[in-house]
Amino acid sequence: MKKTTIRLADGRELIYYDTRDDAVRDAPDRRPLDPTVTTTEVRTDRLLGDTVAIASHRQGRTYHPPADQCPLCPSRPERGRLTEIPAADYEVAVFENRFPSLAGDLGRCEVVCFTADHDASFADLTEERAALVLDAWTDRTAALAAHPAVAQVYCFENRGQEIGVTLGHPHGQIYGYPFTTPRTEAMLRSAAGHHRDTGRNLFDDVLADERADGRRVVLAGDHWTAFVPYAAHWPYEVHLYPHRRVPDLRELDAPARAEFPGLYLELLRRFDRIFGPGRPPTPYISGWHQAPFHHPDRAAFALHLELFTIRRTPGKLKFLAGSESGMSVFINDVPPEAAAERLREVAS
């Protein structure tokens, strides 16, 4: 992997990741940009203990531009088209978000462009390109671990307008939170309680139990297993665990890194086939759950990826209505065992 770092016209960092050592990425950003101004404030809910980022400057972010004005496509100066990516082509690019939810002393937000092809999706990538994206996620996790304001890193992809995506180009995001997220804190509390009761690691036991039961396993390799969790919240939800427990992406070994691209691409392609041929692409959220860097229970956490869709049947979405939004009690219309069976049926 070759890594090239430049600065955009407003001072933000952009990093190119290439599989070729001879790749040259020196095109300058010729846009007349003013420095980025953020107004983020982090507040804590005194009743729930949750943390909320108030970021009013994001109201002005780019919203569903036409394809020929996409800010994530390569620049074409000869056509008067200057984007966030100055190069005429690229493999994988990561840059500081122009409209970040978190910035400065409150963390960092980055955009990850998986391909220069506006009409592609992650599932269309080759295994070599997916491996490069994994390298980029890992490199950014390592870099943000050294950021004084970052406590935890979340690499994720929102896919589809139903999810709330405002740019159609295939891309994901990386959030460097200045705190441990509430969801991770809940997992760590459960893990601590399980260890007190049994002396064992909760994540290890969950993976072992799912592999032994088998009914909810979607696919498995030598180093990874993907399964629908016993108490899945979403209609189609898959968790992907490495067999060797590690706290974050930096500690994956070479065999696990080599096997991941093919297995993950197969999962995404199955998601697009859940609802039958000719259907629109399945909207989803996919994200890496990594251990917070300085948490006292960091070593007990297990890196894993969670992938889910809000679509429950063709043409119908799972809305977070009264019980889910008001009381955080999910009601799932699709039994996890049925979801796993369907995801096995649509194998390539």
C-alpha cells in the first residue's frame, strides 16, 4: 500500500491509498475555499447519561447533488469540475469532512471514498480493492489512536437514501469520538457482568454459542464467522466476528486480513439479493465496533462488524416508532433464524 497525504485548499487533510507504489498524487486543490467553521457542542443527557453532539453548521451540507456535481468524484479541471478529490482518478481516498459532526478538541470526522466510480457500490469492488479499504480503515484507526481528543474510532458505511445518505457516491465515514459511545459502554458493562458470573469472556462465548448452534450462522471461513444474533434488533442483521479476539483493526493478523475481503463482499452481495431479483439495492448500515483506546476493560472487548438493513419486505421499511424510539425496545418482524436461512439461500 502506498499512502500520499496532501492538503485541500481550506487546510483539511486528504490521504490517497494506492495498491501501486508508482502512483503519483500531486494534483493541487484549485478551489477558492474559505477555512472550515464548525459550531459543535457536546452535551450530556442527565437522565440517560447519553452524549449528544449539537452541530448546527451541518444544516448547510451538500444534499443530493446531481451526479455531474458530485463532490466525491475525481476532479475534471478541463470541464470546470473541481471536487473534494483533486486527482483525475483514485483508488481509495480519505479526507476530513467539510461538515463534521465532531472536530478539533471534540474529535474528528472523515470521509472514505471506496472508488472513483460514481455508479458502483462496495459490493462491486474487487477483493484487492476491498483489502485496500481495510488497510485504510486500519491506518486511520492507528492515526486517530494518537489524536489527543479521540477516545474511540467507528468506521462505518451508510448506504441508500432510506438510511439518510445525502451523497450517492460509494463512500463511508470514520468518526473519532472524544468519549466512549453509549452502545460500547453497554457492551462493556454486559461483558464485565458476564466475567464476574462465569469467569469467561462474553464475546468469546457469544461467538462459540452461535457456531455451536449453527441455526443463525450465515457463512463461515477459517478465520471469520457471520451470524444473525439471537436477539437481532433489525429485520436482517448480521454480525461478523474474527475467530481470534482482538480489540481493534490494528491487531488483526495476516490470515484474518486476507480472508476478510472475499467473505465481506459475499455478505454484501447476499444483502442485495434478499428481496429477489430486480429490486432496488438494499439500504444498509455497516460498521466496525472497536474497543475504546483508554478504557480499563479494553482488553475484554472484541472487534466485530455489524451489518443491518431497515428494509423488512420488498417496498416496506422498519420504522423506529413508539416502542423503539420512545422506549428503546425493538420489535423485530423477522425471526433471526428465518433471516439467517434466507441469507443462506441467496448465496452466490
